[in-house]
Amino acid sequence: MGILEVKGINKRFGGLQALGDVNLSVAENTTHAIIGPNGAGKSTLLNVLVGKLIPDSGSVMFDGQSVLGRKPHEINQMGISRVFQTPEIFGDLSVFENVMIPCFAKRDGAFRMHAIESIFAEKDIQQQADEILSDVNMLEKKDMTASSLSRGDKRRLEMAMCLVQDPKLLLLDEPTAGMARADTENTINLLKEIREQRGITMAIIEHDMNVVFSLAERITVLAQGMPLVEDTPDNIKGHPKVREAYLGEAQV
Amino acid sequence: MLGLEKKDLRLLLIVIGLTMLAPFILNPFPEGSEMAQFNAGYPDLMQRFVIFGIFAIGFNILFGLTGYLSFGHAAFLGVGSYAAVWMFKLLSMNVLPAIILSVIIAGLFSLLIGFISLRRSGIYFSILTLAFAQMSFALAYSVLTPITGGETGLQLALDDPRIFGAAQTATGNIPVPALFGLEMRASYELALGNWLFTFNAGYYLAALFLILSFYLAIRIFRSPFGMMLRAIKSNQTRMSYTGLNSRPYTLAAFVISGMYAGLAGGLMASMDPLAGAERMQWTASGEVVLMTILGGAGTLIGPVLGAGMIKYFENIFSKINDTILHGWFAFLPDGLENFVVAIIHPFIGKGWHLTLGLVFMLVVIFLPGGLVQGGQKIAAMFRRKQPEDAKSKATEPAE
Amino acid sequence: MSNSKFSRRGVLKTGMVASAGLALPQYLRADAHAGFTNAPGDSEVILGFNVPQTGPYADEGADELRAYELAVEHLNGGGDGGMLGTFSSKALDGTGILGREVKYVTGDTQTKSDAARASARSMIEKDGAIMITGGSSSGVAVAVQALCQEAGVIFMAGLTHSNDTTGKDKRANGFRHFFNSYMSGAALAPVLAANYGTDRKAYHLTADYNWGYTTEEAVKSSTEAMGWETVNAVKTPLTQTDFSSYIAPVLNSGADVLVLNHYGGNMVNSLTNAVQFGLREAQANGKNFEIVVPLYSRLMARGAGANVAGIFGSTNWHWSLQDAGSQAFTRSFGTKYGFPPSQAAHTTYVQTLLYADAVTRAGSFNPCAVAEALEDFEFDGLGNGPTLYRGADHQCFKDVLVVKGKENPENEFDLLEIVEVTPVEQVTYAPDHPQFAGGALGTCNPGA
Amino acid sequence: MDQFILQILNGLDKGSAYALIALGLTLIFGTLGVVNFAHGALFMLGAFVAVTMSKLLTLSHKVVDETRTDFLGNPLQVEVPYIYDWFGQATGDVIIDWAVPISIIAAIPVMIAIGFIMERGLIKHFYKRPHADQILVTFGLAIVIQEIVKYLYGANPIPTPAPSAFVGSFDFGVALGFDPNAIIYPYWRLVYFFFSIGIIAAVFAFLQFTTFGMVVRAGMADRETVGLLGIDIDKRFTIMFGIAAAVAGLAGVMYAPINSPNYHMGMDFLVLSFVVVVVGGMGSLPGAVAAGFLLGILESFASMSAVIDFLPGINQIIIYLVAIIILLTRPRGLMGRKGVMEE
């Protein structure tokens, strides 16, 4: 029984079957990759997992509880954090504030009326924020405005914001999209490190096979909204169906 | 001190100093001099400065922090003043219960409107708030006349019940608003040579509320709540994927700023016991938007400055007439005098709107962050000129 | 404990307590003076002219201001003296008021009660004005009147036509020279009956606020008393600019007269729209369809252009009146400004003179003394014939003009012709008339 | 039934005015993303083009008529328009009578020029600035324009009648088999209706079928990409602004005979036009037009006395009430595009 159990998800947009009877099981303490050619339904699946889309049928259980019908912030509070393809950070706020916010969210829940307390009095939060920033080597940039960071730093900041919440499941949406090779390597190493040191379960949606095979312990392949296979990387590599799906795409 | 950082404490002290000494600061010119026209240190205008300051501070908590642009905030001010006047009519002329009730009523009204309007964001939210406020105005002006007084506004009358106070004074007049016997219009006048300074009870009560409001605003700005509001403005997607529910945060901000507006409305009615429907019209809502942007949205002191500037133009420039102009330029030869007066004429008196419009444009073109940024620019200029001075000052212990 | 409730800057400004840098904590200076707000010094007295300078009534406000300036000139002995020469009371001699030179301050009411009160308060608190006058709407008049009552200064209303100003919202310190809705109705009804017959069906369009209500009620009751029937009365929003949807159904409603209880911009637009729809040429119930505008303003009628031709209404005064007072006023106004004065200009000019005269006769600026002098004061020579300032409600009773839009105006000022001067008896009512019920004058307040 | 048809007719007419004003606004606001509080001022300027035209045509010199006197008893100075001298009185009167239609020709270049100047001189610098700054600067500009007009023309409305050929009403009732006078409609309002439809159709056709329109539509969707293609999108946006100003101005010119223009008529329409645009949905031209007609028709129904008797005050709030209901049931108005001014 995995920490995330997706069973029989269907989602149609008008006449288009975006997801057809998708099953997925992410085991605790593993890195699970979801791959597939463009239009395979990867993003739709991700949006279902985080509560942005509600499927027409099926069930999504996380840690023994149903995710369906919950709002994104509730799902996050259950322990799922998400890293976006292009980093979503609080651009107008300082780096330090960016990481303080998830600390508050973890401690105080989805809403708390702490309008009179000073932020400077929250020593435990500040300490947590400092720690995570030093973990991602950004402590010296803590007073910078987040929007002025380089793209790589933005991604690291977003990662830090997710990690500081100590999520049970980290969802990564194409974490290396649009990166140069060197950056890609760095990111792979960073994720490996996180995986090893923090023991966080990860689900990665990725296009880049190189990344997938360096990180994933299990892989689910989607094609045209249908789950094609789910197996270990080694088995996936030579799988004829996968090859067919990808070659098919390449021909187009 | 007071749970504030040094910088904020300094700002608060400046505000306290400015408000307490306002009767002096606003009356720099001696009585009877030509420049006395520019004196603003009379009770009505001083009261308006602080009351609209409170209104703008509250508006800024919503707009400056969350970025939600409400175009109907005047409705809460209007509702607040109606509540206060009704308290004067029914209960007593004591301003305290009236102000408390106006804050509560405005809070409830903003809870209702905020709850509905915050289902949308951006321009859609703005138009929803605008629509609610315009409906409030239109109804208050017409079919709700029995409750609101309609066109003439809600006023006190000699035959009001006032169950905890006298319906009439001994001389057969309507009693005036007072704080436990201290009449809001009571003034103490101080003559220093040719200067006359007026210290008005109502002004100081309103100023006290301004300081409290300002202090509360600083605390909110520096609180985790305030940070959350800024985070909402910055990125709502990240907000919800960080496990935070923006709706209650924005609603709380909306209600807080609605209560500020209610406080302003209650104070307005306490200083001058009449509540008119025009207070709720979109132009009034637009005015507070302009005040906030003019001063600098999202800054602490900006909205207060913006409010002061607009009210100053409205009350001082509109009262300058040609006779006064001729008085000023009487020293010039006749032809030149008439010429100068003719040049200035379109900008004063009935032309004060023109001056205000030009000021809006100049500020936004040359000071993109509003008046506060202008102030910072000037400060920076001085700092650059005298770096040594600044440094030596900075090393002094700031008490 | 007697407080100084409103500052008395006027004293300081004119009497100039030049105590050379000496700090004089003048708390409670009330006793040092005559015991009323803003008692003037020995050399000058300040009046506050509070008129709309911005917003839709700005032109009317500008005309009021011209009249005020003219009145001040005449009071101070300048110009040709205007109506001072024709005024039945000869107390004023062109040396200011009680020997003090008349000065004035101006302000902008914006035709908003809040702004008007702010402006009036600044005149009282900052400039030391002893009397406030002006305004171009009843909302403003009522609001400022209440303020003046509270502050203890006299308010001489400008253009305000609602019954409420001297009805349910009357105040002891407030006085109105202008006529009111009731008088319009009472004056118009017989003329309408004479011209259009007693078998008429009226359709009212009414501005949805206090003045509209009182006007509708007044016209309705006086026309119904003559046998007219009211088919329908529809309220229109103040902010309405296009009245087509209100006017379109009129012709098919069974009515043969349309009464437009609108003023200012509303009146211009609704009348223009009505004429566009062809109502003036239309036939209904076998009669010519007619339009009536109970309150005419010549300034505003200009905005409606040729549409006013042949349409009945009432007005407080018109420059073409042939009595000596009107002629004197029109002459001095016209000479100074180059065009004839409006009714707004007339009423404000007269109010200023009446105030100055009352002060002179009372021998004091004390508002209570002034009020006493004005109450039940009878006068003549100010353009409206013999007039009574009734003490019971501070309303002037005088003849009312019924006018008609001219068919072929010679110029832009010559838009109205006087049809009838309705004698004062016909428009007089008892102070407790139901249309004026509620409210009480209270007692005069001299301030601290 | 006849009342019903009458109010639909009325609503269509009102709606065409709203749609036309909103159309210009949505070109700037809904698509260029500039919160243009000066749009009402453009509408007002259009109306004052008509006023100015009729003033120019009646520009006069004074001739003293000794036989008559003015109100002060001096010999009357009769104003004789120069146009009488040039074309004779009869032709002159006809030209003066047709001042409003003539001013349409003048309004197009004048308003386009005003639009260009506004965009190049001011608005251009505010595309990237926060909406708050745009509000402040355009509001300031609107006040300044308004005050200048007030300074030149006064505060009172100025009658600007339609040509006398259009005076009177068309009786639809007879045509449709109802009683005479049951459904009448003024000719000029019918002209306004068809004029509006024509302008709206022209703008749509322009954006739909010309390359220019295609580029602009692409630029609205994705400014950067179009810019990358080497197309000078800025220049096209300036032209768009000019067109928007011209549409607003034409709406104003034609409106002048319906209600005498005054300097604050722009502000009176400003809020309403924003409501129409937003109810129509940001970034959607058809939405703005549809919302204009919808609100016009509903407003007309709400002003029927049977409705007011049933719900007092409904005529005061109908537009806002409908706006609230639509925005709560349809998140982006009638036809709004996703992501336009939602933050």
C-alpha cells in the first residue's frame, strides 16, 4: 500500500479523454517518476493530485485519506508539496520571508489571525527559515527580493520552501525544464541529496529521460491519457510499448 | 518599545509629534497676513485630515498589502456615519458608543460585502465592490430616505428620543456631540503675537484615534498576517500550494479596512453630526483610492499624506478667489497684476479641480511610488550631499 | 463652564490683539465679547458666500457669486446702489453694515452636503464669517442651515425650493427668501387650468429625492384640487441622464399632460428627451399634449434650448419684470457683467441686503437680534412686490411668477416670458400645513 | 405587449449607446490592459466636437439694430453668422442645422489625433506600470480635460439639436398593428442605433479581416512573441488607441442631440462603461457589446412603472444588481478571457 494511491481516474475535457482509468501507486520513501510523451495527461494527473482539477470518476487516496474535493491548500496541509515547472515564489517578498511563509503554514495551519504579533518575535520560525536557507546555500541572499534572484536560485528557493514544510510527498513538475546541462546535473544532485538526507517521498513528472533514469526508483508511463506500464527503470528502458509511444511521438 | 522595531517606532513618534503639534504646524502664517489663506489649522480641516487619514490607512491595509482594489470603500464610511448619527438620535450625544457602533456596523457590512465580492479577484472584484457601493448610495439617496434622510442627509432633530441624554439643551437647541461632557467643538485658543492657534477637542480625539489606527497598522504590516497579505498580492498560486487559504486572509483584511472606514465615518459624524448619502458615491470611493496611490500604496505613512494633500486642495485652494489674488499681487503694477491674476485664476477657486488633476499627473509621472517616494528621493539627495553628517548622526544613539 | 465653541477669528483679525509675542492662553474668551459666535470687530465684517463652484451647478453658483459681489459693492457704497435705492427699508446707507466695511470669503459647496458643510465650517472657524449664505440645492441648504444653527450664525439660504427647508427641516437661525414647491403648485395650478382646462390627466416624472417628493406632492395636490387626475407618478434616479425609457410610455398611458418634477441637468435632459419623442406635437384624449416644468431656472433652461418653447413653469424672479426694484437690479448687474441676472443671483442679492438691513435695524450682529429683526419683517422694492418674512417658519411670502418658454427668443437670455404674477395671497399657507409638517424651528442660537 | 416591445426598442437604443462607449473602452482597457479613466473624457470631447462645430458655424459678427433695444435699453446688437454672408441666410441655416452630422467628419481626425497624442505622450509610458499608477494618471488627465472644457464652455449643458429633418418620432405601433402612439420612437435615436451598429460592425470587421487587425489581436494575446517576430507592435497599439478614441468620440458626437452635452458627461458615463466592459468580460469585444445591450434592455424594463411599483428603487440599482449576479455566476463576465486583469 503506497502513500499515494490513485485508482481508476477518468477526466474528460469536452470530447477529449485526458485521463482514462489511470492507476498509480507511489510507495513511501521512494522516487516515482511519471513520464510520457506530450499530451499524455501528465499535467492533468498532477493537477488532479493537487486538487486543481476534480476527476470525473476514480479515487485518490493520500496517507489513507481521500484527496478528491479538497482545495489545493488543504491537500498541501495533508503533506503534499509541489514544485512548479517555472518556479512559483513570492516575487515581491524577500528570500527570507519566502521561506518563513511555509513555516507559518506548517505551524499555524491554513489560516490564523496573527495580526498583532510581530514577525520578529517568531524566533522558532526564523530559526527554521535560517536553517533551510543555509541547507540550500542561500543564507547570504536572505534579504534579497525574490524576484531579483537568478533562475537557478529561484528554483532552489522554491525547493527550500517546499522542503521546510517537511512534506510527506514532494511533487515535482519537470524540475529541469529549460535548463542547461550543467544546471540539470546540479538539480539531479540536489534532488538525490534531498532524497537521501530527508527521506522524502517524491513523485516527478519529467520529460527528460536522463533525469528520470538518474532519479526514479519506479516509473509510470502514460500515453494518451492511459497508463501504459509501471515498472522499475531498468524494465522500462527496454519496454517495447514505451519505445513505441515515444517513437510514435518522435515521428510526429 | 511597544513591540515595534526602531524604524517603525521613529515613524510612529513622528506621526504622534505631527498630529499633536498640528495646530502649530498647519498655521505657519500670522493672522491677517496675505499668506494666512494657506493656513489649515482650523478645527474642521484638521479633523478632516486625520479622519481621512484613518480612512486611507485602513484602505491601504486592503489595497496596499493584498492588492485587492476595492472601489466601494466609501460605503463603509457612509454606513459608519449613519450608525453614529442614529446613536445620537436614539441614545445620547456621547460620541463613544456612536463610534463603537459605527465600527461594528461597518465591520458587519464589510463582512457581508467582502464575503461575496472576494469570490472574484482583480478587476472583477473591483467592479463587484463598486456595484455594492453604488447600490448603497442610490438606495440611501432615494427609497431609503426614511432611514438615511436621503438628499438632505440624516440629521438630528429637536424631537429625537435620545433616551440616555437630553433631547434638547436648556436653551431649546439640539445638543452637540460630546465625550462625557467634553464637547467635540470646544476649542482652546492660544494667541502668540500675531499668530492664533486653535486646539480643538474633537480634533484631539480624532488624532488619538489616528495614532491608535496608525500604530495598529504598523503592527499589522509587521505581523505574520501582514506578510501573508503581501504574499497574496505577490503570488496566490504559491500561497495555496503552501497550504494557506487566501480567502480568510483577504476577508479579514477587507473587514479590518471596512472597520477603519467605519471608524472614520463615526468620527466624521461625531465632529459634525450629519450623514449624507454622497459619502457613499463612487467618487468618494475613488477619492480614497487616489489618496492611497497619491501618497504611496503599501507604505505606512503614504496614505495619510495623500489624504492630507487632497483635503488641503479641496478646502484651501477652493476658497481662494480673485479678490484674494489681487490682494497678493497688489504690489505689482496694475497691468502686470491683472495679467498675473488672469494666469493664476483658472487654477484656484472654481478651478481647484484642475490643479488637483495636474498634481495627480505630475506626482505619478515624476514620483512613481507616490509622495513617500518623493520624500525618500529628497532625503537620499541630502544624504548624498552630506555623507559625513549622516554617518556621524547615525552613530549617535537613537533614543 | 462656557467654552469657545467656534473661533472668533474675526475679532483677532480686525481688532488685532497684538500682544507682542506674549503667550495669552485665552481659554474661554467668550465673556470678553458680545456673547455670540464671530462677533465682528470695529472696522469690518465678514460674510461667507458658499456656492457650488464645481459640479453640475457651477454656472448657477458663479451667477450667485456675481450677485454677492454686487451686493457687497452696493452695501459698501460702491456702484449705483442697485436695489438699495428701491428697498422700502432705508436703514442701509452705503457705509457697510453698522459702519463696518463688508468683506467676504467664498467657498465651494460642490452641491454635496458634506463638502458644503466643510466649506461653511471653514468660513466660520477660520475666516470668522458672521453669516453664511448661498447654495443651489435643497440638500445643501438644509445641511448648511443645520450647521449654522449649531454654530450660532445666521444662514440666509440661496436657491432652495424644497418645502423641507422651511418645513420639517427649518431652523431658527435659517431664513429663506426663495419660494418653494408648495408655492409653485399653488401658483401654477390656476394658470394650467385656465390654459389647458380642468379635465386633464397628468403623468408625473419625479426626481427620486426629497425635493422631487415635495414638488410632486405640491403640484399633484393643487392640480387635483382643480379637477385634474393624476394617472401615474414615476420616480427617476438622480443620476439618470437618458430619460427615454421613462418618457416612451407616457403617450400611451392615457395621460395628456407630462409634469417633469426635475431640476437642473435632470430637467434639461428629461425635457429634451420628451420633446424628442414628439410629445409637444402629440395629441392625447383629443387634446394637445402638454408638458409642465414646475420649477424653471433660466440658466438651466438654456441647456434645453428651443425645447422650452411654450412650456409652463414657475420661477422666483425674472429680469424682465418691470417694477423699479427688478429694473434697478437688472441694470446694475447687467452693466457690471454684461448679461442679465438669474433668479439665483436675485435671491442671493436680496438675501444679503435683507441680512444687512436686519443687522442695521437691530443695531447688533447678534444672530438672535438679527433673527428677531427679520421675523415678520414686511418690505417692498426688492423685485417681488410686498413681501413678508414670516416669523413662524422663516419663509418669505411674496408673489410667484408663472412663466412660459418663449417661442422665438431674441437671445440666449430671453428664454422665458411672464404669463402671470400670482398674488401672494394665493400661495400663502398656514405654518402647520401638512406639506410642511414635522420639525420645529427651535430657538435661535447665538453660539458661545 | 406594446409596452414590452416599446421597452425592448428603448433598451436596444440605450444598449447601443452603452455598447459603443464600452467598445472603445474595451479596446484600451480590456485588450491593451490600461485602466483608462480618461475614456469618459474622450466621449465627452466627442460631444464637444459637435458643440464646437455648431459654435464655429454660428460664428457671428455684430450688427447694430437701432429699431430694437436690449435689456439695458441700449440699441440691440444682432449677431449675424458669417456663414450667412457667405452662403446667404437660407443655405446658412441649413448648414447650421446640419452641424451635428457635419461634425462627424471633423470628429474622426480630431479624435484620432487626440488619441495619438494621449498614447504617445502619456499612456505609452504606463503600459508596464502598475494599474494603480494608470488609474492615478488617467484620472488626473480626465479631470484636467474636463476642467479645460468647463473653462471654455461653462458648466451648463449646451443644446446641440439634431437636424430638423430628424425631429419627431416614428410610429412603430401603427406599423405593427397597435394603436397609434403606442410605440413611438424618435428618428434621431433610431439613427443613433443604426450608427452604433455600423461602427461596431466596422470595428469588428477591421479587427477580423485586416492584417492589421490580426496582428493586433495576436499582440493582445502575446505581446512579446509578436514583438519577436519583428513587427512593431507599439506602433499598432498607438493606432488602436487612436481608433478607440475615435469610437468614443463618435459615440459622443452622435449623443450630443440626445442629451445636451456638459463637461461632466464623461464622468457620468465612466463608471457605467467600466461596468459594461467588465460584465462583458475582460478582453472580449463581443462581450462588451453583448453586455451593453443586455444592461440597456434590463435598465429599460426596470424603469417601467409596473416594475417600480412592485420593487421600489429597482430602477436605481438594476445595472449594479445585474452586474453582481452575472459576475457571481460567471467568473469572467459574459465572455471574458482567462487571465486578463484578474490579479
